[in-house]
Amino acid sequence: MAKAKPVRIAGEPMYRVSNFIRHFARALLLGALIATIWVNLSPASYYDTMERRLFPLPFPDWFVADHVAATLISLTSDGLMALFFFLLGKELWEANMLERGALHGRRGGLPFLATLGAICGAVLVWLLVSSLIETAEEAAFGTGWAVPIGGDVVLSYVVGRHVFGKGSPALHLLLLIAIGADLAGLLALGLAWPEQPARLIWLTLPALAVAGVWLLFGRHARGDSERERQEALHLWPYMLAGVLSWIGVAASGLPGALGLLPVIPVIPHAHRAFGLFAEAEELLHDPLNRLAHLAVKPLVVVLFLFGLTRGGVDLHAFAPTTLTVLAAFWIGKPLGLLMGVMLAQRLLGLPLPAGIGRPEILRLAALLGLGFTVPLVALETGLPGGAMTEAARMGLALTLLLGPALWLLHRR
């Protein structure tokens, strides 16, 4: 393996990011391209295939809501995509909790405020624009405000790699902000539109699963007994806890894609962080990294299916909601991020990471204007459906044009 040229970031050497991020991007875009061609040539067959019930769900109403069905869309978005957000959650948790983590201690101040600013900017512009233009007759004030909170970690990174260069420390900051916004977007989606507040009692199941696996296995990873340490390294207890956690989260009405996140803190892990999606982690054999390694190859297929089921854009769907989406991503998020960085620097005295100046911050703010993966999940719940949802989907697809534009500007 070729050695990477070290670049300093906040006193630490820059690391190599694993190539699987680019594989994810190719799979996602390929699925969306096939879906777009299909939905424009034969929309009836496309929607029939995606929305067909694959098998009945023989569960009572207190367990599964009436409208929930096992379709290719629901299985991908609520089931398989939980693996993707497990990967994002792992990286964000390690950055916060482990030694030399990018968000550990005072290091997390500026990325946190930048993320918060981007989220607030996107939501405020969404509310402002949607109040000035009529997006749909069935839309109330603020309808869909959670849609622009999330973004796209994978596509932002791939474009940013060309804009900043492979070794730029700005890529690290971009990943931190994009992951934080994505997870916040999913969480806001579930909490803003709970199906039934009483269903939140199901969240006791993830709590019990996490407590049980920690008491029986996780806490023994650094114990005195060799037998207990070896038992704590088995993967099956954490996989079982993950299944129970997913059931509880999905049954509570929160997005099923969040279902594996509660288990992450109790899985034995490495002692220090090596960077977000670091190539060095492929050589680690702690249970948390082993589970992440097992998820990587299947996730290429999962993201292709996600693009296929959620990424089909009707090219005739342009409407006022499309403009609302573009305004939130292209104006709200970048301006909000810049305000967050300014607040962190001037009021709190937090410095920019080494190697990052104002030009990098401006380009990073522009890259947050890309929105696809998490906003696509938010469309079905955050918007009333029909033409408004399809117009928003077109807006999300149009945000991707920012990628080639930034690349061309960088080349010039």
C-alpha cells in the first residue's frame, strides 16, 4: 500500500480516507439514474414495482401502524439503510469520544456551531420562501421544514475531494459537518412527525437491549478475566442487540434507519480515533470496526437500491416547491454555516483548523448545497405527497448540479 503524504491538521497528520466512499457514490448515482430513466419512460410500471407489497405483515395495530407495508421502498429506507447510518454514527461517536477524536473536547466547538448554523439557515430560508410563494394547496405554513436539514455525506465528500484535493484538511471538516447534519435530519424527521406519541414507549426496547449487552458482554472487554474478555469480543451479542434496538425504534414511529445507533456506544472499540472513514481502520479488529467492515460491501448494493427506490426524478415535476428546495440548500445552508463559523471565531475565540482559511470555508459552505440521500428519506414523511413531493425531489436532484459547477470553477 502506497504511503500517504502527511498533511497537518490541528496538530495531527492527515490520514487516507477509504476508497469505499467513492464506491458508495457510484452505486447511489447509478441507481438514481436508472430510476429516473425508468420513471420517465414508464411511470406506471416504476411505481407499481416500487410500491408493490412484497409480503404481508401479520402484526397487530399496536405493533405496526396500518399504513406501514413491506415494499422495496420501505425495506430499503427503513431497514437496509440502518447499516449506512450505523457507519455514520460510528464515525461521529468515535470523533467525539475517543482519544485524538476530531470533536473531542474543545475541538468540537467550531464544527458543532458550523453544523448548527447550516441547519438553522436551511430551515429559516425554507420557511421564508415557502411563505412567500404558494407551494401547494394542501401545504400549511412550514410544511416540510425538516427536509433541508440533512444533506449527503457521500456525494459531498467525492466532490470535495476534487475541489480541495486529496490531502486537504478541509475534507475532514466537511465530513464532520455533513455527518452531523445527516443524523440531525433523521432525528428531526422522527420527532417532528410522531405517528402516535404512545408508540414512543417502544423506545424502552432499545434501552433494555443496550443495557443488557453492556452488562453481559461489553463491560468485560477490558476486564481482568481472559475468558470474559474473549467473550466480549464476539459479534453476535451486539448484532442481536442491534436487531432488538431496530425493532424498538421502528415500532416507536421514528425512522427505522436510526435503529442501530443506540447500540454503538456499548460495542468494544479501539482506544483512539484515526479519522473519519480512515483507511487505517481496515487493519483494526475490535468489534466495532469488525462490524463496520462487514457492512461496507453490502452497503454498495444498499445505496444502489436506495437510489433506485428513492432517486427517480420526474423531469416534468418542476413547481414552486423546487425553488424552495434550491433556496434552502443553495442559500440557507451556506449562509448559515458562514454565520456559525463567524460566531465560533469572533464570540467564542475558536480557531479554524490548521490549513483551513476563508477560501476553504467558502468552498465548504458551497458544498453543503448538495442534498440528496437524507432529504430523500424526509420527503415521504415531511411533505403531503403527490406533485409537491415530486417537485421537491426534482429540486434535490438539481442541487447536484452544484458539484460539476464547483469542480469547473476549481479547474479555472
